[in-house]
Amino acid sequence: MNWTSYLVPSEHRRFNEFIGLLVLTLGILLALSLVSFSPEDPSFNISKNPDFAGPPANFVGFVGAYGADIFFQTWGYSAFLLPVFLGIYAFYWLASWPVHSFGIRLTGMILLTITIATTLGISPLSSRSGILPGGLFGKVLGDTLQASFNTAGSVIVLACAFFVSLFLSTTFSFAGAIAFLKPRFAFVSTL
């Protein structure tokens, strides 16, 4: 029995529903804290804000304010992928569906988050409220990638990493995409 067997639904439906509910709650709390992030809320890099006199504006309170600060500082806007992944994962637990190749799917989701953060790190987007669009990881990886490959090479590497992460984390395939799109764009071939 490997370590991933503890991270996927078991044959005990009630236990699966319990874990699914916990994961879904965590995902909802994370999404609410990210959506309601405010730079005036307390955070780890502000010792005391003189303008801060009441409770934090974050929907999840102090925990949400600190949590959103950590995720935005490290992952930037790609942090919004994390509640999506938690929601999908919770649905598998709640439905007691088997998760095939959990380690590979987890690797794909991590690679997708890193790829989006790095893309945002090299993009010319301006920061909102002092937060880097790609976060710390995106900035460091983006600067390293551009120093090694320049902009054109970085775009190619990131596009490849994006498709690899899709292959690993979903059932996406180019053949399936072509089969899906071909009948919808049949009018192009007739032109």
C-alpha cells in the first residue's frame, strides 16, 4: 500500500462524505478569503497598520486575511486555482469516485499552478495592491526562465509546460479536442 492510497476515497462511503465535506469547506473558505483580500487587512509583512482599527475586511476574518496574504504573496493570482482543485477533489470524495493515478494528477495540478504563476510573473501585468501577479514563485521562476531562454523561448517552454500539466491533471488529449471541435467547425472546410 503506497502513500497515495490514503489520499483517495475508500470503500467506506460515510467516511468519504466526511472527508469530502471537510475538503469542500476548506476550498470554500480559501476561495472566500482570496476573493475578499484587502491590503489593509493584517498580514505577515505588516507589523501594525495605523489605519486598521476594526476587524479585517476579509470574509473569513483574521485567518482569511493571513491565508490570502500567504497565497497571494507566494502564488499570485494563480492561487485562485487552488480552491478550484479543492472543489474538484472534494466532489470525488463526496461521490466516492475512485481517483486514478493520484500522484500523476497531483503533479499535473502543481505544474499547472507553477506554470500559470510563472506566466503571470513574466507578463507585463501591473501588480494590484502591491501583490506581484505571479507571486514570489512566479517572479523568481519567470526571471530565471527569461534569463535562460529570453522571452520567445520562455513562451515556448511555458506553453509546453501548460499542455503537459493538462495531460497529467485531466483527461485532455489533442485527438479528443480535434474530435470535439471538428463537427463544430465543419463550415470552415466548406469555405
